[in-house]
Amino acid sequence: MPATPKKTNPSMLDVAHHAAVSIATVSNVINRPEKVAEATAERVRAAIAELGFVRNDAARLLATGTTNSIGMVLADLDNSLYVDMAHGAQQGADDVGLRLVLGNAGCDMRRQDDYLHLFDEARVAGVLLSPMEDSLDGIKRVRSHGRPIVLLNYEQAGVECCTVLVDNEQVGYLAARHLIETGRTRLAFVAARDEYQPVRARRAGVQRAVAEARGVSLDTIDADGLRFEHGQAVARALAGRTGRPLPDGVVAVTDDLGNGIADGLQSALVADVPGDVAVVGCEDNRSARSGPVALTTVELRGVEMGEAAAALLLEELNTPAGEHRHRTVSVRPALVERASTAPTGLGV
């Protein structure tokens, strides 16, 4: 007689029969092992391994109404700032036995909304969201289903929820102020995507630093994008323009952009970085340390932001309904000085 093929999706009942115990005992071994005698638990675990049983989380979800997972939707995992946020959030989740499930929006609002739908349908315990643009509708939808949501690096109008913010205006201010203090007087702010809240805030910080200084000018340059290649294109445009001197200090709104500017200027042999043009980025992306010139930048403390966001979410999850008070945690940015800036004279 041919052998009976192994069942590919054994059930909890199959495990119970195989181990000669009740379904309740199998459930206790999986969920509350302290209630089961060790010898019995070992027999059940052996049956689980032999049959290849995997718990059906969808079925468990119907009974409990939630999972032991939290969702995290990040703006752009190509940017190590968001990777750092994920590391911090994962540590916070691990500490209390929760799983972190990631979604990368790739700076695409439709994809971000798809992930919010996915996590909502999966009935995660809560959501961490780091958007770049207004996300009011998605946030309201998730919260209307009883799921707490915590925002990172974005201040959303029109809804009350916990938030972890870095002072992005201060990011721009620190970057420009550093150039001014190292003797640079012809500054340029290079950016794109002004609809992104952090970009607008950093621009305001640069403008504030220049307004406070004497004898310092500011040129604003649209890069058409925030990537390395967009910075290279800006450098080529600067090299090709006539009748105007090059800026002697550049604040790039992202590190990728700053690396591209430094590479483009030096490759075209039009300027030495930092001898002729000093360049500062804004993020302390990992690429800041490995670009053509080690990039001075402003650290946003992504790991700290992720840890703080996870803590706020857990606080809300563990507070009785109606008693939670939303709050904002602020993380202070810090300048990290590297080879792409060097003093040319006295500060202004």
C-alpha cells in the first residue's frame, strides 16, 4: 500500500491526536506553557516539530481581535535615517515581546496608504508612521478603528496623536551657522520637494541663520530631486554659469544631495571641497561618511526617534481607554563636523 502523503497544513487537532492530548493542552503549550507539565509539553512540542505545525495567526486574530505585532511605515528605506528609526523601534518592541513589521513607502503616498490599509486589515496593535506629506486621511482611518498611531519626524495638523519630532528648522540653522562661523559668506541652499515638511523647515532655519549674520548672502537652488545624481546636476549647472561667483558654502537639504554636489564640483575640476566650496548635509545618513569627501552634516538621531516612538505607542496601548494623553517628544539635532568644511577666515 502506498504511503499516505504528509499533510502540508496540519491543524492543532492533528497535533493533539499525535501527542494524545486535548486541543486545550496544545493551545496552552503554545500560548501559556507554564500551565502544562513539562513532560506533556515536551510531547506536544515533539508532535509540532514532527508534523510541521505552524500556528494560524489569522484564526487566532479572529478570537483576540489584535496581534502581537506593530506596523511601521517609513518614508524611504534608501535613506539610512529611516533604517535607524526602524532599529530603534525594533529594540523598543523587542523589549516587550512585540514584533515589528516594516513597510517602505518609497516617498509614494499611494504606497504609504496601501501599507496603512494592510496593517489595519491585519489588526496590528498599533502603527508607527514617518510620512513626508500630509497624511490626515490615513491617520484618521487607522485611529477610527481603535488602533493607536504615532508619528515620527512630521507634525500633522488636524488630528491628535503622539509624535516624535526633530527640530528641522534647527537642522537648517545649525548647518548654515556652521558655514558662517567658518568664514563662508556666499551661501547656497540646495533643495527640492518643498511640499515635504522637513524641507520647508530646514529652508526656514537656513534663512534665519543668514538673516542673523552680517555680510552673508543666500542663493536658493532647486535641485529637481534629493538624490546623489541631482546634486551632481546642480554642480554641473554651477560650473557652467557665467557672471556670478560660485557659492563658497552650500547647505544641501539631504546628505545624498550634498555628496553629489561635492563629487560634481571636484570631478569637473571647477572647485575644491572644502578649499573653494564647503558643503554641509542634513541627516547624518551613512553615505555622509563614505562619499567623495566625508560630509559635515547635522545628525537627526534616528535610533533615538524610533525608540521614543515605540515607547509612546506602548504607553498608549497600556493606558485604559479615555485616560491616555497624547504628547510630543522632541529630539535635538547636533552638528557632526567632517572634512567637507574647513575655516577660511573669521566667523561673521
